[in-house]
Amino acid sequence: MRPAQLALARAEQHLIERLGQLEAKVNAGDERAWLEYGQLAAALAAVMPSTAPGANGEMLTTAEMAKRLQLSTRTVLRKVKAGELKPERFGKRGPGALRWSA
């Protein structure tokens, strides 16, 4: 990961933690917390696409692709075998080395 990506990943984690704290306040009825809660949710929504696996052109692992498709890794591998999915490239180590483009 490049330094900018690492910084965004750290920022994303901080936003998630603070959003959780504010969510507790909102759920407790604190009306003053809504403004910051909304601003943080918008900031998190802006950062998330940049930190997702494959967002910067790197290849995804089979596990990352399965998560993105909301399938198990076994199902993804079955679909590859059946020709329903085509990985970007095959590695020399068998199915564990499949790589996918985002």
C-alpha cells in the first residue's frame, strides 16, 4: 500500500470509531449529536471507495472477490470451474493464486 492509502485506511478506522460513539448518543436521544453524526457518515461514505480492495487497480484475491460478490470462496471456485466466472489471471499455485480485477 502507498502512504496515501495507508493514511486513508487509518482515517476510515477513526471515522468508524467516532461514528459508533455518536450512534450511541443518537440512540440515547441526544439531538445535538445528529449534526456531527451526519457529517461523519458523509465523510466515511466519501473515503470508503478509495480504501476498498481493488479500488486502485490492484488485483483481488479469491476471498476478496467472494466477499464482494457476497458468495463463499467455494462457490466462486465452483463458478470458475463451470466457466461462469473468469479470473483475470491464474497463478502457478492452483486456485489459491487466482486474481481478479475489480
